[in-house]
Amino acid sequence: MPSRSSPTGTPGRRLPRRIQAWIPNWMQHYRRDWLAGDLSASIIVALLLIPQGLAYAQLAGLPPMAGLYASIGPLLVYGFFGSSMTQSVGPMAITSAMTAAALAPLAAPGSTQYLLLAATLTLLSGLMLMLFGTFKLGGITRILSLPVIQGFSAGTALLIALGQTGALLGTAWRGDTVLVLAINFPAAVHKLHLSTMLFGLSGLALMWLAANPASHLLGKLGVADKAAQMAGKILPLPVMIALAALLATLDNTHQIKTLGQLPAAHLGSSAITGLNSLDLASVQSLLLPALLIGLAGFLQSITVAQSIAASRHQTVDANRELLALGNCNLASAIVGGMPVSGGFSRTVVNTNAGAQTPLAGMLSAIWIILALWALLPLLAFLPQALLAATIILATARMISLSQLRQAWQFDYRDGIAWLMTFGGVLLTGPMVGIALGVGIAIALYLWRSQQPHIAVVGRVAQSEHYRNVLRHQVETTPEVLAVRIDENLYFANIANVITQINTQLSQHPASRQLLLILSAVNSIDYSAVNALKDWQRELADQGITLHLAEVKGPVLDTLRHGDFLDQLTHPPFISTHAAMQTLSPQELDYSI
């Protein structure tokens, strides 16, 4: 977090507590030397937000102005509620695609009903995030593993890029899944027009050249890395403006579609005032999409915020971020915007441009308002193909097969999760895809925990330490079989655990004492306890006595709720060494 000194570097006069409660900490301790960085970052981010806002609104099936409105209200609000110093909030490709997928079955894009549903969706998403933040559910993203997150992002990015290809080439190629896109492909090819296609492809190529190759070239010429990367982010914008100006001069037949005349800027949503006209069924149909969009947006936002904060030795409060993003979505709904979240590329640009506090974002909102007032007529000449190119370039960075390779090399099950989520998004769309990702994450956890690792352990000579007999030179005694269980015990895995240990008992027929070491067990459920009770009786019939060691406090508390401990011949041992001294005192030399 930024220093708490006053702008002059000495402690400033403290404000009354009532006022302090309404003013963010960074405002109360703002320093004058931060202003230059915040000001320069705000201008650069505003230049990025204008074309991105227009493009993402187009992706969501909303009027272009909705994307600009969603780039104003949330930035102003985040400055008061957010915990990240450099987070840039606004519309994003994934949440925009999910918005279109959620609303398309309910109303025609661009219709009054569609706008009303979009405002409702944004409002509901904000309320859900605020509810999660109120109940401190900031750890909700932990239900998704990294391979699932990466597979979802890559699948959605590819789907978005394919879906924008039609707008790029000036043909009607649409679809919310790869199957629908494949079905519509022949008709789209038939409607291609050569000049429109060449303009779109040329624009895409020039904007790409102005981004990645340009930044690499500047780096080779000796330009600082941050400055070169910043130039790569900004250069596509003048290329877009130049192409738009060229098109306005040469395209007399209007074969290439532009945004067209935009309505006067009016920060307010008639959709919000018309919410009472929505029927209950429509609102209910938006509850799950609102939850999934909020989850996807928060996941994207908190990931980049924590990454940037760690690099700057700052902290981000996940629960506060939930409340902040919830308020940002409420603000977006009120001003006539769309669902918003923190964006990776914009936040990185904001950080690299010198942003020190959320003032940079608030100033960006002011520059966008001024641009709407001064430049609105000029935005009408922006070609839709170039906005599509903006989306394609942004989403292309999210597709990384190296992530799949790394996940597969680390654990093939992680690679399978990546592939299943990626394929699920492509086949079912982003809305069902993220729900599928949650299901895969849970299934992956169950899969792994159903096959827990157990280890037969022995004593390291002349010590009180016990290690896996397959990995270390240890001392064992035939009378006692000591087994360490390396997983929590619950209904889904207890049968597998018992089966594995029974196999070990069959391989150690001389064992008459079975010691379960529970040092790695953090929880045990009712089903597992009852299975252990039944097993203990079976072992007793075979002349084998069951013992426990190194039982953690929470697990011991759970066991005390029943009578399982009463059936043991000895209370749980405090350590494996203490158990072995009691169960086989004559077999090993325990002197150290």
C-alpha cells in the first residue's frame, strides 16, 4: 500500500473520524509526487478504453455507448471501494461474450428488451458480488483450479476471436459455439466481399504489427522495456485512426460498415427505471448467468490485482474486492453500461504507465467524459472491422498452448482438466463452459482424494523420525505395521484407504498391531468414522488391534462426538515414536 505520509512527507492534520470513514485511505495520505504518474497513466488508459469500450459493447450485442458508459462509472466508484492501487475496471472480452450468450436466447440484440435485460443482468451480478463480499466469501475462486481457469480463458478467447471474424471480414458469420459457427461457415463465405475482406485483414495485420513486432523492435533499438511495451499498447490506436480516416476518404460506396451516428452522451439508464416492467420469469432466468459472470469477472480481476500487488509489495483484500466490483457493476447498470471487471492488459498498462493510486482510473473516467463531449461525432467513422480486430488481438493473447503443455507435464490429470474445460467452452459456449469448469474442478478434487497416498513407515536409525520404507533406509518390526495416511478421510475415499491398508496387511502377515498415523489428516466425516468402526471390528476378529497416532485437534474433536475412541484399546498416541515404544518395546533399540 502507498505510504501514509502527507504530500509534504510529514504527518498531516487528521480528519474527523466521520469524514475519514467516507474517504479512502489512499486519498487521506496522497502524496504530491504521485500525481505525475497517475496523470500520465490516466491519459494512456483512457486512450485504450475508448476503442475497447466500443468493441466490447459490440461483442455483447449492446449499443456502442454502453461500453463507454461502463468505462466511466465503475472507474469512479472503484477509487472509493477497491483495495488495489492500480486496478483498471471496465468491460472485458470474456464477460462481454458471456453477456451476449446469456441474453441472446431472451431478446434480439439491440432491442429495448435486450437493453433492459442487460441492465438487469449487470445489476444482479453487482448485488451477488456485494453479497459475497458482505459474507466474506473472497476465497470463492479457490473452487477453480489453475488448469480449469486457463482452459476456460483460452476456450472463451478462441470462441470470441472466431465470432469476431465475421465482423472483421464484413460478412454475417455468427455463432455462440464452434458447432454453430461451422454450420454457418458456408453461407458466410458465400457473402464475402473482396474489398471488405482485404480492408479487415489489412487492418488486423497493421494493428498487430504496431503492437508486438513494434515493441520488440523498440526494445532492440535500446528503448526501455516498459516504454517499448507501452508503445506496443498505444500504437494500434493511431493505426486505427489513420485507417478510419483513409476509409472515410476513399469508401464512397459504404461497403465497409462503420459505427454510424452515435446518440448524444447521456449518463443514465432508462433500463433501470424500467425494471418494474420485467416479468419474474425473465429475472429468474438471469440469476445463474449473473452469478457466473460475476464469478468470472471477479476471478479475472483478483488474479491480476494480486499479481501486480505482489510485485509492488502491496496487498489486496479479496473480500473488499468483491464489494468494490459489486459497487462497480451497480454503477455500470445505473449509467447504462454492462458487466465490468478488472482487466489484465489494461491493469498492466496502467501499472507500467506509472499509476500509483486509483486516482489514475478516476482521471481516466474524466478524460473519457471529455472525449464524449468533444469527439463523439468522429467516433461514428470508426469501422466495425477495426473494432473486431481490437477484440481479436486482445483475445489472442489469452490463448497459450504452453499452459496446456506445462499442466500436462506436471500432472496428466491437470492437462485433462485443461482440455475438458477448453473443449467444453467451445462446444457449449462460455456460460455453460464456466459452470462446466466448476464441475471439473470439483470432480478433479474428488478424483485425486479418492485415491489417497498411504505410506508404510519405519524408524530412521537413532532418531524419533519415521519415514516411508520405499524411500528411506529405516528400521521396522514385523509385529507392528505403521501406516501414514496422506489425505483427509471422507465418504468418497475411506473404502479405498481401507482396501490399500488391507493389501499391506496381507503382505505383512506377522503384524498384530496396526498403527494409523493421521498427521496429514485435517478432517474426517461421519461416513469415514462409521467405516473405521466396522473395519476395527473386522480387524479384531482377525486378531489385529487398531491404534491411532498424531491425531490433530479438530479431527480428535470430531471423533469424540461418537464412540469410536471408546472401542480402541489405547487412546490415540501423541506421536509415532511414543506408539512404537509402547507397541514394540523389545523389538528395536530406542536409545538415541
